[in-house]
Amino acid sequence: MLFDFGGTLDADGVHWSPRFHAAYRAVGGGLDFAAFDSFFKASDEALTRLPGIRTLGFRAAIDAQARLVVGLLPDRVDAGVLAQRLHAEALEIVARNRPILERLARRYRLGVVSNFTGNLRPCLEELGLARFFAVLSDSAVVGWSKPDPRIFAHTLAALQALPQRAWMVGDNFEADIRAAAGLGLRTCWLAPSDRAPPGGEVVPTARISRFPDVERVLE
């Protein structure tokens, strides 16, 4: 059973950019999401080049990205307060999801497939989640990024699992759901109920709006 990380294990299908934007607005930022998103994407790229990024845990990575994005914005907000807000919200969701993953790990071999910055393992270790996963596929480490089928194939091979007997749970329709379905995996799309699926022939095997509902899907 495969999972995405960001937006899936630490949120109920909400991507990092809108989460950063909500925190930015809450601490006094004035840009709308469309304007903010371009700065967030630039900070994402800068984060991958940050010296020492591969050793950063979850809180340190959030702090680093908050500083990067605030340094790019035309209005100034407190990066530390923004990071604290994001971190607290994520910790609340992770604490809720941890016992669910513990139960799933007793029944299935679990893996994470994430487009990340090389520090997936220290982030999951800090959050107390790493122990539930037999395989952690960090795109910056393995060399392939979703939706490249090779990152899925690599993870399945490490789990000794066939695609037809595996699930992919993720919040990004293109990177997680469409890509995994193309390899024959069953898919569970985690997304807010008001998010419309993109057009096309791919329909997820299941759709949930809260991570805890994944257990119901697997029954």
C-alpha cells in the first residue's frame, strides 16, 4: 500500500501552497492565492537547493521554506509565526492519523512515494511515522519524480508487491491517481469534497475527504 506524504499524511488533501497561503493571510498577508502561489513555487525550487536540506526534519523544513517565501513576498509578515501556525496544524492531523497508520501497518506492507527534497526520512522520523513504512521513496533521493512510473515501480519492487494488488493513496490527481492507475494500482483520492476531478477517463477506485476514511475503503 503506497501513500503520498505532503497533503496526504499531514492534511486532508490540501496542498502545501494553499496551506501556506492560509497561514500567510492569518498573520496579516494581503496577496490573494493566485499572486501568492507564484512566490510559493519559487520558494519550493529554492528549498531544493538549500545547503543541508537533506538533514532537515519537519519543523526545520517548514521554518526554512517560510523564511524563503517571506523573503520573496512584496509584503512582510513574520516568518516564524507563519511557520508555527503551519507546523501546529500539521501536527494535529499527524497525531490523528498516526494510530490509523499503525493499524494499517499490521495488515499491509506500506510505502511512501513522495516528490520531496531529499529529507523525507528525517521528516517522517520526527513525526513518528517512519516506523510504519517499509519503503520511503523520496524523489530527490531515488532520481524519479511522480508521475514518472519508475518511482512507483521502484517502490513496489522494494515492497515485493504487484501493482494489481496494491493501492495508491494521494491528494494530487495527476501525480498520484492518474499515474498509479496507469500502472494498474487501485487508487484512493484524498481531496476536499468541493474539489472537482479533472476530465479524462481515469476515475479513482475510491475518493475520501478525510484520511481516516481510508480504513473504510479497504474493508
